[in-house]
Amino acid sequence: MLDTTARSHGGRSSFSGVALDMKPTSSPQNPRLRDVPEAAEYLHVNIHFVRRLVRDRRIPFVKLGHLVRFDTRDLDAFVDAGRRPAISV
């Protein structure tokens, strides 16, 4: 019988004797994909607002099966697209 118990080993987990690195990576070559709560936290908005942006197709997202993920670069571009110049008086 296959052992399906996950064990923690100082930031790494093993599953069936195979060590898996569980630490998230983020670099320009390997952008981090964020889930809905992480995207909401990154943008400093409510989770419902992020879900509405997805529903209305106002923000780029990635579908991995039934999961919705956001590339950090797309979140930054969304913020930049909303910038408005200051009005000088």
C-alpha cells in the first residue's frame, strides 16, 4: 500500500518518500501565481472585489483546472492602468 501521509521537514514536505519544496518562488523569470485571497491582499482590496473583476473579465487571470490564479505582473499592470494624472491648480 502506498503511504500518502505528508510529513514536514523544515520547510520541505515529503509525500510517499519524495521531498517536495513547499516554499513559494518569485523572480522575474518565474512569476508567482497568486490565488484569489493572495491577489486581494496584494491589491489591498476585498476578495469579493477580485472575484467581481474576474467575473466581469476586467483583470487577466489563469485557469488551472477549476482554480483561478493571477500573475503578479498582471496585477501590477492592472494597478498601473488605473493611474490617473494629478491635476495641477
